[in-house]
Amino acid sequence: MVPDRRPPAGLAAALEALTAHVDGLARAAGIPLPAHLPLTLPLLGPLPERAAAVERAVAAALEASRPAQAIWREGRVFCPRCESLDCAHAAPPSPTTVFGGYAPTGWPQWLDFTQVCVDRRVPGLDGIFADPPQVVGYADADALTAALLPEYAAALAPWRPLGQVVVGPVPADPGRPRHSERHALTLQVVALAQPGSPATLRLNTLGLSSEVIIDAATDGPPRGVAEGLWRTLQQAHRLVARLNRRAGTAAARGEAFDRAAALSTLLGRLRADLVRLFEPRTWRTRHADDRHQAGVRPTETALGDAREAGDDRLYLDTRRETVIVIGPRGRAHVFTLRGRHVTSLRLAPGELTRRTGRDRWKPLAPDAAQAFRDALPLPAP
Ligand SMILES: [Zn+2]
């Protein structure tokens, strides 16, 4: 007799939930889902802490599983001639040049942003030459790769741009929108594929690095242009991850999915959001709207997260002398040392590790952590 080896139902459900969590994280980080993930299972202590420990362990194990040959470098495009992201052809020669797709023989084309806008008669073109300039934008999809000869098109298999949104001229320092040089900003949807596995979509940023954007958002005023840009970038990551999931689900079910149409909608929305973001009037209006609304929920969430954060969730931003509170689900809040909420943002996967690894954020010393907690306003009765 073969004994009944069916596992307990609760265990199957837990494993299913864990697998879904890992899968979502892997897609968002552009890492192919590995067949196995070595994890340590914490069994003692409060459940929220153990869940947080598992969450961290999953993120770290996934990052460790990232295939060495996975091709990724923010701010660059793949060069099919050199089959590289490191050659001179892969990077824009200046922050005002934009990716104009591939030439038939595989060379990445870098074009002057203003010239492209003039050639394409981009709506609002005159605004580029105003002072301060107005931000305009356009989107590209199939045209990026349409001219390639088949042999070079095949070389793009591991890193293929599906579409992009280009806006400019945007402030090189989004935290100082009125006083800085101007760049062209590109958000690019890229399909990454390992041989034998389905493609994963990922968002690439050219012209301004996501580090510059998050720094400006952290340092800038709440509801400023920099924070808006950071939120739009996070939104773009979410939209790309969702497109990824929808394509994956449709493929698994053998259903048709019009990825090109979904991508076109996504790019159109991003272009509109980005252009609107840099219209000075939008920000004034939004600010007034926010003040008009009675509830200040973001601040309440931030305060709640700050009150509940253990010492291991409190960091000192060494450059700005501000306290960073790490909340649940990638939330992060910036406070002054005296407990005043400055702004909130959402951390991309791996962002915390990167910031603490570079010593930009250091764990807050226990006495400073206690002083910070004491300085926080008391919860409303
Ligand atoms: Zn090259």
C-alpha cells in the first residue's frame, strides 16, 4: 500500500502565496523565476517580524539568483554590433541626445532631442524655446527596431526595446526645476530574455538616473516636481510589471494577448503624465487641491509607520541629516530629526540595500532613535 502523501491544505496554500510573492518580486526586478530559492524559515517571534524577515530573505535570495549573464545597465541600450551594453555605442553621447532606434546594420542611433522634436513636429514644439522651456514629449514603439537587418535583429534577443517615451527638456536636477541645465528623459520598456525562457519586461531610464530622481525627491519639498517625477517613475514600474503579468497569464492559459496595444496605451499614458508633471500650473493647482481636502492621509500613514518602526527600520540620511523610516510594502518616509514629516516615497526593490551599502543611509543610533520617537507628535485621540 502506498500511504497517502497529500500535504496539509494549509501548507499548500501557504506555499502558493509564497510562490506568488516571489514571482511578483522577480518580475518587478527583471529576474527570471528560479526553480528553487534557498530560504531560512524563522519559527520564533511575532508573525509580522517573521513575515518581514522572510520578505527580506526572499528579496536577497532572488537578487543572488540573478543570472550573471542577465544583461542590464540602467541608462544604456544594447549594442547588437558589439553584443554589449558597455561599448561606446550603448550610451548617449550627451544628456540631450535621445535613442532614435537602430540603424539597419545594428548601430544604435543617437539623435539631438530638439532636432527630433522639430522633425516630428511634436505638439507644443514652440514651448521648447521659451524661457523657462516647456516640456514636450513623444512615444516610439516598433520603429525602434523596424529598420534592423534580420541578423542584427536576432542579436537583440537578450535585450530588446519594445517602446519608449521621451520627454524634455526636463531639469537635470528635478529638485531645482527653475535653476538647472536641461536633459531629455527617456523611459524605455525593454524585453529581457534568457535562452529558453519567456521574456521579462523591465523599465529602463535614460537621461536622468533613478538615483538622481530619488535623491531629488528625498531632498525636495512635498508635492514638488521631483516627488511627482519619482511617483510617476514608480507608477511606470508598476504598469510595466502589470503588463508583464498579464502577458504571462495569457501565455500560461493559451489566450491571445495584444501586447502591442497594451504597450501603446501604457506609453501614451506615461507621456501625458510626464508632460503634465512639468507644467508649472498643475503643481499649483494640485497643491491647492491637497490643502482643500481635509484629510492628510499620507502624513498619518507616515506617522503610524514611524511610531511602529523598530530601531532596525530607522536610518539616518548622512547627506541631509534626516531620518528615514522604512515602513511596510516598500514605503519609506523622510522626517527631520525633530520628528517633522518631510515626504514619503516608495522604494524600488533593492533600493534600501543599495543606499545602506553606499553608506548614504546609516542605521540610526539607539539613543538618536529614542530621541526621534520622543519628538514625534502624539496620535490623534
Ligand atoms: Zn557597440
